[in-house]
Amino acid sequence: MSTPSTDPERLTTEIKQTRADLGATVEALAAKTDVKARAKQAATDVTDRGREQLSAATTKVAEAAGTAATKVAEAAGTAREKLAGRSEDVKAAVAPMQRRARTLRVRAAEDPRVRRAIAPAAVAATVLLGALIVWVVRRRA
């Protein structure tokens, strides 16, 4: 410590400074021992961080959704362009099968023995035709 001073004003100033320092120290210690206030402050801090993270995540999701929507729209446009002429190709491919099916139905109507032999072929042709139609419709969608 320094040498004692006899000047009353200086002593008064030192005492005031010491009291202020002591008051600040006591307030700091009191704040550290106030568990309820510290818990509230911690909860507030966590809430604020959570809101910031939620905001950042929301922004990222919105950006990703916009990007995905753009890519899907581009892919759909490309698919439409590729499939534009496909319906005619499918119709042309199906026409011979339809003619064959009509021929088989006529034969089956005329001859009961043929009916038994043609039934599995007719079922197979129908299933194939149906699958082809479903495939074309799904590709267009």
C-alpha cells in the first residue's frame, strides 16, 4: 500500500472510490448467487440462439425448395418435349396387337377348341396392352 495521506480531500476521494469498488464487487457476487436470475438469463440466451437457428434453417429450406421446384419444372419440360411424338409411336405399335386380338376373338367365336388355346394369349395381350398404356400415361405426367 501507499503511504498514508493526511490530506482530507484525498482521503475522502479514496474512501468513495473504495466504497464504489466494494459495492460493484458485492453486486457481482450477489448476481452470481442469484440462481433464478441466472437461469432466466440462460433460458433467454438459449431461446434467442434457437430463434436465430430456426430463421437460418427456414431460409435454407426456402432456398432449397425454390431450387428443387425450378429443377422439377425444367425436367418436366424436357420430358414433355421428349414425349411429344411418343403417343403416335405407341398408337402405331398397339394397332397390330389390336388387329391380332380381333382376329383371335373371331376364331375363338367360331371354334370352341381355339377358344381354350387363345384365352391365355388374349389375357397376356390385354395385360401387355394395359401395361403399355399405363407406362405411356405415367411418362406423360
